[in-house]
Amino acid sequence: MLEEITDNLYMLTLPMPFRLMHVHAFVAVDNEGITLLDTGLNTPETFVRLEESLQKIGKTIHDIKRVFITHYHIDHCGMAGRLQNISGARIHMSEQSRPFILRRDDEEFLFVDRIKDFSLIHGLPEKAIDFISGLLLTFKKAGSSFTIDEFYLPEHRVIVGGKEMQVMPTPGHTHDHVSFYFPQERILLSGDHVLPEITPNLSPDLFAPEFRPLRSYLDSLALMEALPVEKVYPAHGQPFSDLKGRIEAIYDHHRTRKRLTYESVQRGTKTAFVVSQDIFGVDLPEFDQFLALNETYVHLIELIQEGLLREERAAGLIFYSVAP
Ligand SMILES: [Zn+2]
């Protein structure tokens, strides 16, 4: 499905087999060819949908000259390598994405090891760790590998489809996340940063321990809130207009989550995983256990920064307790 959102700029709805069901990519057309904003998954269904959609506007995959990626998640950049191979498109991405495409000699991926270590030290059960490692490797192999041709610059502005587009770093969901803003049209392509129905999972950058996902997320929401946006096109879900209202609801959500996190630790010293069970329940499937751990962890480290909690290592685990 291809929908024109303004002159020379289209929203493309691509299929996804998992729970979100679809992901949006965007197509900007000008004399030089096509700039694609995100790519969707590397599946035959996505490829066919992309081909058919481009056909409708008299273009082909070979016309794709540039690909701008919001962040290194497989539903956003899975197809990038395949497109790069076919059309020679140049791939643009955040410098923070770089560690995710480092490979070890044995072709296993460094980041899976980091995730295992992180999960272990925070108390995630081994069964869940094995499941997550397997899943992440499957995701990795399902993506087509690519090289990043250009990193975004600070204050990056570019002309796509004959319009000025600003690349805004919006770290939080991931460290490398960017959103795309068209100031003249007052259109925001928010990626996974602001979604209409759900709050994005916030994850630490295991290659950059100084990164504070929640702090960064809230700061980048505040920057976004100040923009005169008329229409938001998220990567998942329907386009919407009330950006400020949505951001307020997200602030609220995190205030509540923070309070619950603190109260859990107040009731007794525990690992991040046990806190997450307190908040999200004990019956989650493995993948959700991992997401819940991430969500909880980002709040715990903020509470430490604020001096309300402290952490201690014992028996290979990290425990959180109320600061004296
Ligand atoms: Zn994502």
C-alpha cells in the first residue's frame, strides 16, 4: 500500500509477521531518483510489496539512490543490504549504529554476547537468555548485511523529494534512533520514537554504558514537543495529529512506571529481573521477560542517578536497594 502524504512523499505500508503486523517506510521522489526512509524486513513479501508500490509511481528498485534509516532494528533496516546490492543505493545511518554491524571472526555477533552478559547479571533466567540469544541471531541472519556509506551529521539537513528534511537524533528507544522532520510541511516521521498506541521499549546501549535511555528519551521528546508539527507519521500504527497530547501521555506513563519501580525496591533489595516481575507479572513469555527487564533497568539506572537507589554486586548479580 502506497499513500501520498504530500507532493513527492509517500507512505508505504509493509507486511510484518509479528505482533505489530506492519511497518511504514517512506518514499521520496525527485529527479535524481528515490530516497527510501527505512526499508522493512528482508522477506519476499516485503520485496514484492516494495516493487509493486514503486511500479505504481513509474519507478523500480533500481531507482533507489539513497536509504535513510531511523535505527538498527530489523523491521526498519532488514532489507537495506539487498537494496544496496541491487541498486547501489547509499545507506545513511547514525554513527551510534556502527557497533551493531561489527562481526566477530566466527560470524557470531558481538552484540548477542553483550546481551547475554547483561541479562545474566540482571537475573534473567537462563531459559529466557537462551531463547533471546537464539531469537536475536535469527533476526540478524534474517537481515541482509550492508555497509553504512554515510553517518548523519549533527544538525543534518538534506533535500529529499524536493523538500527540506531535518534528521533529528531522538535517542531512547535505541541509542541510534533518528526521526525525520519536514519543517515547511510540518510533517514528522517519528519512527519508533513516538507511536500512537504503545510506548516504545527503551533499551540500553551495551556498547556505550554511559548512555541513559530514559533520560535521553525524555529529553528528545521535549525537543520534539517544541516543534510546530501538524501531522505525525509513525513507523507503526495510524498517522495522528495531536503530538503534544501523545507526548504528555508518554510522560505520564513513565512517571507511573518510575514510581512502581521505586516502590518495588522499597519493599526489598532485588535484581532488576525481580523488580520487572513485580511490575509486569511473573507469567510473561521469554521475549516479553527480556523487554520487561530492559524497561525496568532504564528506570533503575535513572533512580540511581537521582540518588534514590544504589546498586551492589554479589554472587555474579546486581542488586538494587534504597539509598541510605
Ligand atoms: Zn525499533
